[in-house]
Amino acid sequence: MGFTAAFVDSIAGGGGLISVPGFLMAGLDPHIALGTNKFCATSGSFTSSLKFASSGKVNFKLLKYLIPFTLTGSVLGVTIVQFISPDFLRGIVLVLVLIIGIYSLFSKSLGRKDNFSGMTKLNLFYGIVLAFSLGFYDGFFGPGTGSFLIFGFIKIFKFDFTKSIGNAKFLNFVSNISALIMFSLHHQIQYKLGLPVAIFMIIGARLGTKLAIKNGVKIIKPIFVTISLAIAIKMMFEL
């Protein structure tokens, strides 16, 4: 399940839908399952990020402005979640994920072409808001972060799906670091199980990224739509 989760996550995000239930099925306590999953998923997303970067699908000139805001947002989110229940976010996020999934399903032109024409003060401002907000959200709550980032990069910067997921994956990896540190400090990572799963996640991430780069929108879009709607369905059952 770790291999499959990383394979899917490297193409369209949402791998936690597969890996977290896998750790729970293995008998881990929910908090330990989340911490161990974060450790393994971060290993997979790091591998995927490197592959996208080496293929020229990551815009570091842009990300150097966004990464500090993602880190700041993530640290704040992880800190605040210790005091406030994230349950009130579920309804809002459910609606937003559904909108993204349905819009992507029916929009024929979404993410098909790379129409990025450079950074402007306006798109950089929107990008910073996106980076900070989703960094905070990922630290505070989490589900659907990858979908929101991919959609945001397409709408704000006019990237195609392949470049959007490359940049989203790298930014998501950055926001995962703070959560991973927190789980580690609270001793909520089961390394005995996590290390072998992480190895298979790295393999899955490499294969998934290679497939995404090679096939582009024709494989990314249907998986992206499926994952977005699957996240929404999962959240419906958790309400």
C-alpha cells in the first residue's frame, strides 16, 4: 500500500488515502500511524521532487519566493492545531475539494498547455497567499493540500499539469518537514515499520514521477480528478 500510495501521490497527490489506512490495518495506533505515514510520505515526496526538478518541471526562481511563506504557514498551523480542533474546517474543505474535482472533470482546457509568461507582482502576490495559506492548512489539517496546490499553480501561474504538480510537490515537501519534526519530537514515528515502507515509497515515487513526466496531462488529469473526488468522499464519511 505504501508503494501504491507513493506512485499515485507523485502523479496527482492524495497518497495518504491509501497509506494511512495501510498503517492502521497493520495495527498502529492512529497517532503513530499518522506520524509514521508522514515520515514515509516525506521520503517519497522528496524523491518525487528531485525527479521533477531534474526534468526541468520545477521553477526555482518562483519557489524561492514561496518556500519561506509555506514554512511559516506550516509552523503556525502545526502550533495552532495543538490548541484548536480542526473539525470545523471539514465542511469548508469538503466543498472546495468537490468544486476542484468537478471543475477539473468538465474543463477540457485545464492544465493542457503551459501558458506561464513570467512572474508579475500580481501573480506573485497570489502565489504567496497560496503558499502561506496551504502551508498553514497542511500543518493544521492536511487532506487535499496537494490538490489545492496543483489547482492553484494552474490557475495563478498558468502552468500545465506536469509543471504544476512538479512545483506543488516541491512546495508540499517543504510544508511536510515541520509536521515531520513535530511527530518526531512527540515520538509518534514507528521506525521499525516506517523504514521498509519508506524504501518502497521511494521506489513508487520514482516510477510514478517518471510516468507523469513522460505522459503529461493525459495521465495526470484523470488521476487528479479521481483523487480529488476520493478525498471529498472520504471526508463525507468522516463528517
